[in-house]
Amino acid sequence: MTSLTSIDHTTMREMNLVLVLNTLRQNAPISRAELARMTGLRKATISSLVRDLLTGGFVQDTGVDPSSTQIGRPSRYLELNPEAGNIIGAEIGVDFISVITTNFAAGITARKHESTLDLDTQEEIIDRTIEILKEIYKEASQGDQPVFGIGLGVPGLVDESTGTLLFAPNLGWRDVPLRKIFEGEFNVPVYVDNEANLAALGETYFGAGQDSNFVLYIVSGIGLGGGIVLNGQLLTGSGGFTGEVGHMTLDPTGLHCNCGNYGCWETVASQRSVFRRVREAITKGKKSSLIDTIDGDLSKLTIPLVVEAANSGDQVACQALEETGYWLGLGIANLMNALNPQRVIIGGTLSLAKECLMPAIRDVVNQRALPWVAETAEIMIAEHGADACVIGGIATVYQKILSQPTGWL
């Protein structure tokens, strides 16, 4: 029978390993002495923990600290070992599949991005995702390095406990047991979550939110969603569905949304709303360089083309983006008043239009958010752009390892 003392010792050691690994992740390379100072642990405890981590391959010694004293034994630098293993992040988007592999230091070692416009069915898209993952997995698992897991983001409501995609309005998918499907193909843990949640976690771990305790992430592309990270942890809500901000009602008499409601934020602040505004302006006879760029075929509009036109002074493109920025700013101001975040990060395809969007967003926020709330929040563009979700897939596996390292060691 296990004694209470041994349980306490095991729990304390696990907590200390978590503390050391996360301190290394955020501050490496650092010495053992610095680790002790930053964590508050005794030097003997640090030495014991580091020895276990070196033996387990999670940490590596990178040499002498040149700033350490020449008297006595010099300090040596430590950092997470990139060769400890690999992690795979994946995203099934509305019209694409994206996959990356990173080493244990979160350095990207492989990537694959593919359009799904030629794939007609749910089964075809899932089968192609599995094929891409198998290619990436085979490459990542060569040699002695393990693959720790796969983090998969999808644009919809996810039951995180089962990894089931409950509803993806912009894909038209319902009740898809994604974790079961993918774990049946790969002998590693698979974590499935909403793409905005993963992007929020990715930006918090490895991007624009690294030094923030309270991040509100907004992703605007074909759809619109959000993720909230408090003290490094995703807020998921009682049912796991926190962050479905794109379906807040901003205009009760507004346009029909793919979710079935009317006037959702997504209908006025996504890339589809940009295209709609461009088409309406051109249909009304306004001149735009975009007409020649797309040979008069308005179905060929893309955000990069609209951004390029706006940067060249095209008034139709500028007005479409500025109006979209107004609606983005309005929703953000409402969320800021409700949540009082430390940082608001804007990602997704529309983040490419930051020169036009950000002034409009900031103007509305300054008008609509409470001044005390606005003064304490920074609004910025995501660092990882279109990669934010797949980077978040890496972060969610990373978080599992760093929160319970003993099992992985």
C-alpha cells in the first residue's frame, strides 16, 4: 500500500519538474543557479531534477556560461533539448489542410499546406488529412526520436472530452468523432479542439501573447471565432464551448448566418463580408482596379488581392476593409468591456489587412470600450498569422507534456 508520505513526495516532485521545465521554456538558456533563483527551489533540488531531465533527454547542457565567475566551478547553460522528440500540429480549415512538425524546442522542421477546394465530401477531406499526416508522421518518427502527439484544430464546436466535432457551420459537418478516427490511424495521443482556441494557445505560448496573463484572441477569416487564455490556460466553459464569439448577435435584423441565426458578428466582420462589400460597390458602378485584376469575375476575389488594391489606393477596397474594421472593432469593444483582457490579438486571413483594419478597430474601441478597460489592453496582430492554429496544435501537446512530465519521461 502506498503511503501518504510517498504520494506527497511524488506529487511535489512532479510539481517541481513542471516548474523547472516551464521556467526553462520561457527563459533558456539559463544556469542551474539561475533556475534555483527563479523558481525558489533549493540548489540541491534543482540538481536532482535537472539530472532526471538530462537522463530523460528533455533537457540538454549547452556549455559554459561565459558570464559566470572564473573563480571556482563555472556555471553551465541548460535548455530544452530539441532532439527529445517531435510534435505535430494540424488544421482542417474550411478550404484547406495545414500540417506542421516541430522539434521539442518548437522549431518547425516540416510543413504541408494544401487546398481542399477539389475535395467534395467530408470523407475525402478526412482521408486526405490522414494521408498528409502519415507522410509527416513517417518523416518525424525516423530515428530514435518519438512523436509525442498530434494537436488538431477544426472550425467548429468540439467536445474536448471525446474529441468529437459537434458542429462546423462553415463546413456543414456534424457529430464527427475526429479523435477516434485519427487515433485509430496513429499510435500517439490526438487532441482535438476548436481552431480559434488552439490559435489563442499558440499565440500565448509562442507568439504575441507570451508575456501576457490574459489573452483574448480573435480570428477572422471565412468564419469568425475567439479564444480566451488566462494564466496560460484556455477557458473552455462548462460545456467546453467558450469562444464562439462569431455568433454573438450584433444586428438582430441582419443577414442569415451559416449557424442558422441572423445578424451574427461573423456576417459583418469576416472575409465574406469584405467580398460582399466589394461586390456591392462594383455592382453600383464604383470604379475599382480589382475588376481588371480578377477579369471581371467577382468570385475570384481573395483577401490578398483586396489588400493589394487597398495598399495601392483603391477606394472600393479601402472602404470595404475599413467598414469591416468598424464591425470588428465593435465586437472587440463589447468583449473588452465584458472580459477586461490584458491583450487582444487579431489573427486569421483578415490580419493581412492590418494597415486598413487596425486604425478602424482602434477608433471604434476608443469610442465604445470603457476608457479604463481600453487603457489597460493592448490590441495587436497575431505573430504567427495563418500558422497560429497549427502552432496551437503544437502548444496543446506541449502543454500536456510540461504539465505532467513524469509520465512522458
